[in-house]
Amino acid sequence: MIRILISCTAGITTNKLVEQMEELAGEKEIKCKIKAIANTQIEKEVDHYDVLLVGPDLLVSKAKEMVDNQIPVEAIDVYDYSSLNVASILDQAMHAYRAFY
């Protein structure tokens, strides 16, 4: 099971994204756990997840510092984020996971 953490400034915008990603993962029979959090919670949650995707409102460099290279960190494309392109975002998370581990 892949554990995906998604963060934005407050964690509110990503909640809808998480719901739709979980639905798509279920349809594709991808076993995963996905959680949305505010950026202030990243360091607290990083030990429990395999991938961190950050919204376009966060700096990837700052997020990478926060996780200290424990897990891969990638920025979600602005278009994918704003249009809730969950297929592309789920693919991004899976690719980051495979490339890192």
C-alpha cells in the first residue's frame, strides 16, 4: 500500500482532491492511503507516509527541507490542482514513489 500525503497552506483545498483520488484509486484497484494536511503538519506526519505532494501555493524546496529526504516531494501542477485532475495527480504520486524506492 502506498501512503500519500498532500499538503497546501491550510489543508482545506486538498480535502476534495483526496476524496476524488481515493475514489479513482479504488476504481483502478490501487491500494493507497491518502491524507490532506496543512503545511504546518508536514513534519509531524512525514514518518507515516511514502510520498508528499504539495499544492502550488507551497515551495517544494521548503517541503523537502521539512522531510529531510525521508520521502519524495513533488509539486502538483497548477492546472492539475485547480482542475482537480486526479488521474494526473495520482499518476504523479505513483511515479514519485517508484522513482524513489
